[in-house]
Amino acid sequence: MTANDSTSASPRESFYMGETVSVVGVCVDEETWRFLGLFADSTGLIQLRTRVGDYRSGQDQDAVLEYLGNPAPDICLVDFDKDRRAAAIMAERIHSGLPDTAVFAVSSQTHPDAILEAMRSGCGEYLVKPIDREQLVKAVARIGARRKEKQEQGRAQILAFMGSKGGCGTTTLATQLGALLASSFSRSSLLLDLHPDFGDAALYLKLTKSRFHFFELLENTDRLDADFLKSFVMRHSSGLELIPAPEGSVASREALPAGALTHALSFLRLRYEFILVDLPPALNDENLTVIRDCDYLYLVTVAEVSAVRNVVRQLEYFHSKEIPREKIRVVLNRHHKRNVVSDAQIEKVLEQKIFWRVPNQYPQVVKTIHEGDPVAQLSSSEVTRSLEDWAESIGKKPGTEGKKKEGRGILGLWER
Ligand SMILES: Nc1ncnc2c1ncn2[C@@H]1O[C@H](COP(=O)(O)OP(=O)(O)OP(=O)(O)O)[C@@H](O)[C@H]1O
Ligand SMILES: [Mg+2]
């Protein structure tokens, strides 16, 4: 089979690989390059970036790597036929200088020594000319999968919080859990307050001197970069960062550009380990966008008939919107053994287990929020112990001890 024959299956086939993998060719011959072009068009698996015409053997490592372009390609295809020695040196340089770039050798030589030489110089694949289409598909798929895995490792978990009705303690739990993830488990954490009006997160963290709010960021996502983000973010002494809600109401509610929220979340995901979102208890489009994107939705409720009935309605609504049930977790706040509605009754009516119970300690929680002072009292409170265990279950890095064992607890979180 010739190279051209092997790509003749033209209507574009669909392979799901996430984004296309970028390829740079080094000294790749004309016919192979043409085959790669047809392969790129027919499969969409690769995107040919450039073909460079020499091995740059006389140049230093930095110059060689620069020569391949910035950002570095996902795959560098080095043709060994023109000069095997120079090709091997180039492959070695790419392999050691660009650990995220895979090096593939291409050659018409099939002798085991030739293959061994290429592999020793850091080539992960050896493609014999004319390139076999299936072999290339598999090799590219491996690189795509590896890249996806890496990207996912660098993605924040999005934890959305929504009350079953106002006043269930959603903001209290989101702010305290965020502060604990940052302080006790050293996790870079961001809290987004998505209330269009009357958001309390800034107040609860005593970060009330904000310049800009989250809806302004959403109106300007085309300008979103690291510097622009800085002007929105406020930092709490626990390490938790916050982008607050508007002080009053949002003036231009209709003006949010389509896709702005999704774009902002994917931008922020690359910069934090945890993003907590304080959602208003409403079934609107913005909430739904966040809920679709989030890893977990914590539905915060209390053991009251009206609140539990709302959870049932919310679960029905999310079911109708095809939100997977596994990512919805019911949190019972202000829990007390003698609650009028029992845990068993709640679980029965929801047909779902209660994920977390946070005890009822009104004086301590209120004092914390309003005075910011009784830290010692709160640090030993049952609420904090419960939230620390919750934070530990999601934020503890394997093989590490959280700082909570040092006896600090939430101590200092509200100190500034
Ligand atoms: N575990 C708890 N024990 C006792 N009181 C609590 C607890 N959690 C929250 N509260 C109290 O409940 C009240 C409401 O809390 P919070 O503002 O966090 O609720 P919310 O669901 O965010 O309300 P909103 O709908 O206004 O946004 C506050 O006074 C807070 O101190
Ligand atoms: Mg609130």
C-alpha cells in the first residue's frame, strides 16, 4: 500500500481525542509530508505546524529547541534517512529539552540496529516508510491520551454550593470550607460569588474593599489574562482567594456575552486547585452552566419540611436537565439529633444518602461571621471539626498531614 492509498478514506472520520495534536516535521521527505497532510485532513487527529529542513547539528540545544517553535509541538517527527547521526543527535536534544514533546522517528530502514539507535536517542515510536495509517493513528492516540491526562491533573475541581432555600448556610459552608482547604491543606483555592445581588461571601471573609465583581469579569472575558484576573481577586489571610459579587445589583444583566461563564471557568480551572462557587438558590441558566461544569454540586439544606421539599424539586429539575445524580451531594446543615425531620425521613424522601452533616452551633457561627474574633472558640467548635474533616476528604494530598493537626484549626482565618 502506498502512502497516498492509505489516506484515501476521505470523508472526515471522527476520532474523539479532545484537541488536535500538533506536529512539527524535521527533514521529512516530500511524499511522507504529503501523506501526513492528507492524514491530518481526513482524521483531524493531527495539525501539521511546520516542516524544518535541517537537523541544526551545529547549533546549541536552546537554538534547536527554539527552531521547533513556541509553544513546543506535541509531536516532533524526525526523518532519519537524510543523516542518521545528525537525526539521532537532534532527537536526543528534543527528548531531553522538551519533556512534553514526543519524538517519532520516520525512516525507510528496517534493520534492528537502526531502530535501536532511534529508540536510544529518545524516539518513542519508529514509523517505517511508507507510514502505516493504523500505526500512526495508535501512536497519535497515545500522545493525545497522555496530554489529556496531564491537562486533567492541572485542572481545578469545581465545587458548586446551592441552598435548597435562602438562609440554609450555603455561604457559611462555602467560605469556611474554602478557607480550610487553603489554610489546613495548602490548596490554592478560589471562591466565586455568583449572586447577582446581595452576595455575602465578601462580608463573611471581611474582604469588602473590592474594586470589581465577578459579573464585570464575565463582561470582559475577551480581556482575560493573568494580569486582568489580578484586578478582581482578593486574598483572605487563610490563603483563600475571592472574586466577590456586586455590592448592589448588576446593571446590565442582559449583556453577558454567550459562553462567557464557561470560558471564565475554564480559564480559572488552570490556575487553582479548587474553585468553590456560591450560587444563589435559583434554577437559572447561569447556575445551570456552573452545575454542568462542576465536579460536585453540594445542595445545602436544613431539616425543615419546606427545605427538604425544595431539595426534591431541585433533584427533579437537575434530572430533567440530565445532570448526573452522582455529582449531586446533599449536605444537611444545622444538624441536630433531635431535628423534627429525621435523617432517615430525609434520605427516604430524597432517595439519596445525606453526604455530610454539619452540626448546629448558631452562637459560634454568628459570632465568627460578625466579629471575626472568637477564633479560639470556633477552632474547637464542632462545626469546624466537621468542616475540617470534609476539607480533608477532598483536599488532603496523598502522603501529607494537614496543618489541622498542629492545633490551629480555623484559628486565624478571620484574623487580618
Ligand atoms: N452550622 C450552623 N449552625 C448554626 N448556624 C448556622 C450554621 N451555618 C450557618 N448558620 C447561620 O445561618 C445563617 C445563614 O447563613 P448563610 O448566610 O451562610 O446562609 P445562605 O444559605 O448563604 O443564605 P442566603 O440565602 O442569604 O445566601 C447565618 O446567620 C449563619 O450564621
Ligand atoms: Mg449566601
